[in-house]
Amino acid sequence: MPSTRISLILVLALGACLVACTTSSTVSGKVALDRDAKWAILPLENHTDTPQSALSAEAIAEHGLRARGIASIAHYPPALSRDSLFEPTERRTVDEARKWAREQGAQYGLTGAVEEWRYKVGIDGEPAAAVTLQLLDLTTGQVVWSASGAKSGWSRDSLAGVAQKLMEELLGSISLERKNGAR
């Protein structure tokens, strides 16, 4: 009987470990995008109570695109920020940023929203992040790729680390090609 209890405890402990760090994501269909085109980071909307979480997510997303080999990335001017700590009532539209990006000659614009960016309340205080991303073809206005995901980590993980892993997973689903067709 004691070995049955130990086995049950071990199974429950393993199950708890697997649930403690979870990822959930959905990605739209694959489309091959031009790695050599000019890309733009557009404002992300902050749907959280955490100030400047969208700015953090934008920085991580920009790095994620550069790590995938996209060299030409423009970042919208700070005056168009929707997540300013000092001017919280300053709400510029993403349309202004799209217009700016088109004027810069960008073909693609990454935008979206931050849905969760916090440490959960409780004994362990696990980090949790959730984002929705859209990649727009700025010449047509069409959404050419989109992804949504959420990730939580262990109590010793950092929020930025969890968010970076989530962004890597989401952005990693973008299929990139060079103009000459090489991947």
C-alpha cells in the first residue's frame, strides 16, 4: 500500500510540474515573406494594467525579427507611442504609425496587442505573458500573418524571459524567403 501512495504522489507531483509552465498559441497559415524587404515595428496596444508592457513587447519582437535575419527594421517615432508612462492620455492611432511606415518605404508592419504581462498573485508569483501579433502588408493593408499566444513560467523565471520565449515561438512561425527565393 505505501508504494501505491508514493506512486500516486509522484504522478501528481509530475503533473503539477508540467502544468506550472504552460504555453498556448495559435498561428495563422504559413505564407512566405520577403526577408530582405523593409519591415516596421508599429505600436502594440496595451490591454494590461502594467505600464509600458507594450513597449517591452515591441522591443522583444524587434529583437526576434532581427534574430531571424531581418536586417531592415524601422521603429515608429516615440511621438506615436500608445504606451507612454508620462502621457497616458496620449492615444495615437495605429493608422498614423502605418502611414509613417509607408512613408519610410516599409513593406511589412508588425502590430498587435499585449493581453497579459505580469507576475501572478500568490505564493509563487509566476510570470505570465500573452500577446497577439499581426503582420500587415503595408502596400495592401492586408494581414499576411497573425499569431496569438500565452505563456507562464516558474516562480524563479523572469517575466522578460517568459515573454521572450513566447515571442520566439510566435515569430518563429513566420516563413521567410530572400528575393531570389532562397530560405
